[in-house]
Amino acid sequence: MSDPGYDTEPWRLRWSGLAVDQLHRTESTFALSNGHLGLRGSLDEGEPVGLPGTYLNGFYEEHALPYAEAGYGYPEAGQTVVNVTDGKIIRLLVEDEPLDMRYGKAHAHHRTLDFRAGVLSRETEWESPTGRRVLVRSQRLVSFTQRAVAAIRYEVVPVHDEMQLVLQSDLLANEPIESETHDPRVAQALRSPLVGEFHWSQDRRAVLIHRTRESGLRMAAAMDHEIAANDGLRTDIACEDDLARVTIAADIPAGETLRVTKYLGYGWSAKRSAPALRAQVEAALAGALQTGWEGLLAEQRAFLDDFWDAADVEIDGDDELQQAVRLGLFHILQAGARGESRAIPGKGLTGPGYDGHAFWDTETFVLPVLTYTMPDAARDALRWRHSTLPLARDRAQVLGKAGAAFPWRSINGQECSAYWPAGTAAFHVSADIADATARYHAATLDTDFDREEGTELLVETARLWASLGHDDPHDGFRIDGVTGPDEYTAIADNNVYTNLMAQKNLLEAADACERNPEVGKRLEVTARETQRWRDMAERMHVPYDELLQVHPQSEGFTEHEEWDFENTPDDHYPLLLNYPYFDLYRKQVVKQADLVLALHLRGDAFTLEQKARDFAYYEARTVRDSSLSAGTQSVIAAECGHLDLAYDYLAEAALTDLHDLHGNVRNGLHMASLAGAWQAVVAGLGGMRDHSGALTFAPRLPSALHRVAFRMSFRGSRIQVEIEPTQAHYHLVSGDPVPTAHHGEPIEIGPTRLTIPIPPTPDYPTPTPPPGREPRRSTHILDTGAATPSTPA
């Protein structure tokens, strides 16, 4: 059954009725973004509101990081995303009564996010406390084609009588926000974070320019309006440091329409002057006005038509899951489409969660989706990482290492994690970036990127591993004292995920230098260095427990005491909020898939039998106190033949935000979980793998679904894979034929639809999760969503 409030439709998310206590949820799910500019889905009138938010990617304020006891190498400054000037607000007075959904009566009210149009629509029939009734319709978009532009069309129709209507269209800076942070320094940084530098208004246009106090960033917001009404129209404009307001008054007969189209332009810079930023946002407005409202709608639709042609997923047999997977794809697109020179934050631009930071989630979960659906966006995200290489080199030098140590969490490329064990010690982020770099190149054969950015990323991360690990005469190449993806096991030796990802990193760097010798020469890479990388990779230590016949997550993990799941109350999850880290670190309990993630990303290093045994072992110990886990568990469950379990984990990943399973959707959507749902479909049910740059498939269908089909791009071609209970179909949508494999048998995907039987499913005993930690898709709260000081939940 669909969650109360949301209607289940394949291409739209619709909330019918008004539940004020649920606004914080819909503001996140209805958020609009293009990767550069993000608007939370708050009501047009600005109130009632759960958590207002307007964000510019990369725009942040700095604050000191608090330490009870400081230590060498600890980051000194934190970064927090700033709620910038709000241009969404359009207030309505009906015969001197403000439209406020908490008063009067809403005879009808619904809001709809259209995944194909890229527009958030609202329709309300409202009766004021004194009985005056109006119909209000609005549409809102953040343009994919004009990245600095957002636009709103707001219409009011008196239902029965002629009425005097007054609209107030605002640009509002330093919007009051109740901060949930427990850190007083962060709270102070977020309290009126913008200092006014310039304000100007004329006719129906206004510009406000502000800067942040500590980070010194400067941003500008501008608005202009088109108004359609009868001849009795009156307008006025006022402007001050933190507020610009256009007031529109008109007497509108019953059944006629007052229509206002509001165009918004946004920009920011660390270097440009206020006059330059003013010119930039006014130019954005000029472009928007030239295109016009209908033109912006047409551009938005054309952009999304092309995206869905490359990325659509069809699911027959579960309507709610169909809607959730498309919603997830839409939000992933919004997070990365026009980010260009900026990161993709863990929440995208849907809310202030995780302080707006980007994590390894981007490279490991989000970029595979973009690599195979919108590769230009994946390239741009990797170019952002490349632009931060100087900071990563500096960080490695502070740590006494070579190469580049990329941050665990950051906005501008500097480390912002104040918690070492689950922050800086999680060096695997550098290998995750290298993995995404190699995957992108293999999937696109983008030689320009490979030469200009990719090879350098691979070389500098390889140099980190060469200096971080060491040769042991008995074990080979060891990497000690690191934290893998599972933050319940910290500062461990030879984390299998980390070692295997580092192994791939070393080999990919050597290969890249051979492809691009001129780049290797510029980076002073010698033949001796590349050979050393290959030797390290060959000698990489991968622990194995011969007695249990499984891979320990890290050295000695399988020798730790078991966690007492039977006597752990349901309300004691997440464990990190109810038990000391000391207890978690020394026991066999897993926050999120770690060794299981290695089974996916480095599946070429394991046999199927090893995967089945490893998956069963860790399934019984993984509590999923992180939203990153379900998608990965779904992928490996499917590969090992546990298709119904894979389906259950797919549903959990896809519905994490729609059902608010972690109780924190008010702070924004979980981009990695949404991306994990795509991976659960494509890599799980579709069996898609890209080891060594070769694209292969091994599709199978769970009993609950009748058919699954997905589209993806590979080396300029678009293909469709369709899965039925007993057979799979492959079809070339556009481009050149694609050589691949179906369950190990070589095939070529061409213009003629290819139908192939699906072989029998592997038969391994179905593993069991810890008691009470079975996959969830209901509105039952899985946990509080709290994260460690360094890591997302």
C-alpha cells in the first residue's frame, strides 16, 4: 500500500491534502535542483514551513571544529552549507486576508512532481475564514538548460465574486531557521550567515548581493516578473539589504485570472566582485525572459526526454517500487546534471543534512548511475575531484604520506571530519575515486578526460597506497590501521575492501601511464614506479579464515566476540547512539555492507562459492544502521540466487525517503540509497558487471515481479535489457552494436531484439539477517537516522 499522502503513479509523485506535520518530508521529496541551484519544495507562501532551504552548490560558511583534545593532523575548520536568498516566496492576500493553509478551509489541495516535465505543480481551492474562495495554481522549475535560472508561474482565480488580490513576491535573505545542530559554533555560523553588500530595484526587477562572514564567498540573487491581468493593475517595489519585494494589486472578476511569472537568477563566486556578480545574474534573467515560460518548459521537457531515453527503468508487479525507482533517478539527475565544477553532496541540494558535504558515496554509489545514464555529469563530478588535487596532496603531506589523500567529507576539497576513526582513517575514499575514474573511462573511452584528469587522479591515489602500505616477508603488501566502509570496525589492519580497491587502483594507474606516457612523464612517473605498483598489487594481502571458509572483513574480525543480537532491544538501534564505540569496535557487528561491497565492486577477486559463503556470514551480522547498505546487499543477494531477499532490499533502498525509514528525511534525501536502488535493479536483478572494462549481464527476476527493463549507455550506444521469468531480451536503442555476455556466454547487442533463456538460479541456503533487522519498506522507523560525527546514516 502506498504511504498515506502520496498517490502511486508511474511518472509522478503526488501528495493530496495538507498535513502540516508532514511538510518537512514533502519539502525534501518535492525539492527541485539542477546540481548548481536547489530549491526545497516549500509552499509558495513561505509558511507554514518545515525547513526552508535554497542552496547553491559549493556555497558554504566556515566554523571552527571543536575538540576536547586537539591532535596533530586534525582538521581545524568545518564547512556548512548555507541557506541562501529565498526567491520562492509569493504571498497572497485575498481581500486583506493572507492565504495561510493553517487557516480557513482547503476544499482541495494537491502538489505534484512530474518526472518527465521536471516541474513541481500545486493546485489549491482555498476559502478564507470570512468565506472568500479562490483557486490557486502554481508551477515551479529549476532549469536544466539554463543552470542559473529558476522560474515560477503563479495564478489566482476568484471562484464566486470579484476580489481585490494582492501578491507579494520576495527575495528574502537570512531567512529565520531553527537549527538542529548541537554544536554552538555551527549554530552561530548559520545564524544570519549573509552580510548584505548591495541591493537594487527598478520596475519589477531586484538584485541582492551578500557575502559570508568567514568563508568570504559572495552570492547574488535577482528576480524579474511578467504579469497578466486586467487594466486595474498596480505594482510597487521596495528593496533593502535582506529583502526585495514586488507588490502586485488588482481587482479580478470571478472566473478571471491574475497570472504572475517570476524569473530568478542565482550565482556565486569566491573571487568575482559584486558588480560582476550583478551582471552575471541579470544576464541570467535576460536569457530566461528571452526564452519565456513556455520556452523554459519546452527545454525542460526535451532535456528529460533525452535522459529517460537513456536511463528509464520499468518494473511490472510493484507499482510503488516503480514510482520510487523513477523518483530516485530523477533526484540523482537533479543532483548531478549541472554541478559541473562542484561536488555532488550526500543530500544533493535537497536539504542541509550532513552540512552539505560530499562523501565517498558520490563515487561509489551515485557516479555509476550517472556513468551509465548521463556520462557527462559523471565526468564533471570527477573533474571536481581533480580540481581539489592540490588540497589532497597537502593533506597527504600533513599525514606524512605521498600522493593524494582525499577528504572523508568536504565541500571545497578540504577535510572537514573531526572524528578520526570514521573520518581520515577511512582512506578507502581515495581508491573509490580511482575506481569511479577507471569505470568512467572504460564506459566512455573519453581520451581527453583520461589524458587531462583521469591519469593524474589514478597516479596520485596510487602513490598514496604505495606510501601507506608496506611489504611484509610473510603476508605480502599490507595496509594497516585503516577504516573500511563499516564504521563499526575502525582502525583495523588489512580491511579486505580497502586492500582490493587499492589493488585495482595500483593496476589502473600503471595502465593509464602506459596509455598516456606524456602524462606519466609530466608527473615524473618512472618505469620502476609503475612496476612497483604492479608488484604491490600482485602481493596485496587479502586475509582469509581457513577454519570458517570466509574472508574476514579485516584481519582478526572473525575472531572477535559475537554481538548479542537476541538481547538488543529494537529501540537501541542505531547502535552508535546506544552503545560505546569501544564495544562496537571489538565485536562482530557491521553497520553497513563492507566485505559485501567488495564482493560487488571487486567481484572478479572471488568465486561464486566464496561470495555465497561470505554473504551468508555477513548477512547475519549486518544491522544496516546506514542507508548505504541495502542496495549493496540486494546486489549480492541476487548474484547468489536469493532473489526474493534481493527484491526486499531493493524496496528498502528505493523507499528509504518516501517512507522516511531513517526518520531524517526532513534534512534531505539519501542520494546514495536512491542510487543503490538503481544498482539493485541493474547490477542486482540485471547482473550487470563492468570488471576490467568489459560489460556483462546475468539477469534474473524475483517471484514478486513479472518484468523488469532498464536502459543504459555504453561507449556512445544506448541499450535496453528486459528481464522476464524465464528469458531475457537485449536491444540496441541507438549507436553501434555492443559486445557483451549473458551469464558468461558472449553475445552482441544490436538493432535486432535478442532473446535468450535464463539459466537455473544458484541454489545456496538463504541467509538470515540479525533478529529484528530484516529488510523494511513500511513507515516503521528503522532508526533515528543519526550519524557519527563524520559519516552519513
